[in-house]
Amino acid sequence: MSESIYHWRKPTGAWQIQQCLPIAPATAGQNLTRWQRLWQGLQQSFRLMVGVHDYQTYLKHMREHHPTVAPMDERAFHRHCLDARFPSQAGKLGKCPC
């Protein structure tokens, strides 16, 4: 074992976290309180846990990384996500929704 483990000191300095950034940033024109930002972040986290992807994040990704490709509309995006999670085509193995 390293000797540095035994000589550990609590770090100090100006680099310490002063305020955490929200998981789901507020859209332009919205002035949200900390509780509202926390609630939005929790909603986004729970949606991702059950497999519901965030369309706004997809649009942001497409703008930043694939500007020449037209993004799917919201309905097609959610259909694509459902088909990826629960394939309905014959011969494809996937998770069973039941």
C-alpha cells in the first residue's frame, strides 16, 4: 500500500464545488427555482431508467454532431427507441415487454 493513504488531509482551496449545475438545464426564457430544476432532473433520470429517451437531448446532439442530417420528428424518434428496446420484427432477439 502507498504511504500517501496514511497521510491524507482534507483538501482546501478555491477549487471546491460552490454550486452544482442542473441535470436538465432550463430552456431559454425560463426562470426556474432550484426545486423546479431538481424536479426536472429527477424526471429525466426516472425516464432514462425506464427507457424513455429525451427528445430535446437528441435534437441537441444532432445539431452539435450531425448538422447536415435532418433529425427525426418526435413521433419517429420514440418509435425508433421502442423498436430498439423491444424489437417486433421476426428473427430479432430482444427484450420481452411483458
